Amino acid sequence: MLLAIDLGNTNLTIGLFKNEDLIENWRLSSDTQRTKDEYGLQIIGLLENSSQSPEHLTGIVLSSVVPQISDWLVQACEDYLHLQPLIVAADLKLQIKILYENPFEVGADRIADAEAVWQLYGGPACVIDFGTATTFNAITEKGEYLGGAILPGLETALEALVRRTSKLPPVALVSPPSVIGRNTKHAMQSGLIYGYVSLVEGMINRFRNELGKSLKVIATGGLVNTIASHTDSIDIVDQWLTLKGLRLIWESNQ
């Protein structure tokens, strides 16, 4: 079995694959204060709670955008699972060709997303990952990763709005009764949800102008359902796209 670990700024997502099947998945918080022993024991606990044995693991693949936690996770895998993780980077064997000016600037999660989209859905495609940051990534019909766009995620935008204003309160990221909010709470929710939907639709149109009308749009990430339910511009929602990409990268490098 393969353990796939996606370490993001907010969430640590872990998937357990048996061949091509994702048989277990867990989403934890990313914590820079946690030690390698805590990470190791927690992973073992998750496996055992799902009636899985760490001894049955044949490999581990890790993508990370948080360097200060990556080292702890690698050591946890070595000390507690007795396996050396494959760390995703642009110099691995990939099915996509990265055309970014500096391929090593591309986040490991963006590489995993692009690899999964190319192998599972083909191109041209735009893959949108709704997380701490929202990323738009472009894959051509030839499987070339061109680049994309990066902007603050929904929760990040909300936190900044509340922190930088004196009278705006925290609100839940849910859609209000109407686009025109008639109180401060609903006005904020409208701006965040429907404003973000309009942003997403506009970016998709701009990507389509550059990549062609046959562009497929695939969305993933922890906040994907908050936006995808309000637009017809997203063709496919794949909640575990990044984990699937990690599995495919692992297989290409064996």
C-alpha cells in the first residue's frame, strides 16, 4: 500500500492507496509546533484506527509547501514507518512537461494537481485548487504545464478583511439569501462567496481565451464545494485530485 501525504499551509491531507484505489483519507491541521514524534505517532494511530498496519506500506510520497514541517514529516516516516518518502519536485520523472520559467518555483501540490489532470482528464485544462491560496493552473493539449495564477484563498481573504477593518465581524463562509446583502453579515458573505464565484468565472474565461474553447475545468481543494455549487463553469470536482496525482508520480518514479 502507498501512503500519499499532501502538506499544505492549513491542512495536512493523507491518503492510503491500495493499488489505484484510495481506501482511506484523513485531513488534519498543519502545525509547525508539532514534533516529528507527534507526527509519527499520529500517522500510526490513523492507520491502526482504520485496521491497517504500517508494516503493509510499500512506499510513501510527500508533497509539501511548508518547509519547516517537511523535515519533521520525513523523519517521522523514517523513524516510525521505516520508509524514505519520495519528495515531489520538478526534477522527478513526470508525464507532464513543465514550461515554467523556473520549474523549481512550481509548488509540489501544483505539480501533483497538473499530473493528475493530464493523466486522468487530458488537456487543455485548467485546474483550480481552493486552499489557503487559490491557484489556477494551465495544462495544454500536449501535456505541457504552462503556469497559472495565484491569489488569496477564501478563508485567507476573510481573515484579512476582518483583521484590517475595525467594524467587520467574522462570518461563516456560506451563501447569503441574496446577492444584495441587507445587513453587514450578508453583505460580507455576498462579497466573499459571489464575488469569488465571479472571479473564478472570469479567470476561467481568460484561460479559455488563451488555451482554446475545448478547455476542461477541474477543481479541487478543501474549499472547493463552497464555490463549485454556485457556478456551472467548473466541469469536474475531484476532492482528492492532489492525492491521486501523488500516486501517479510515485508510480512513474519506480
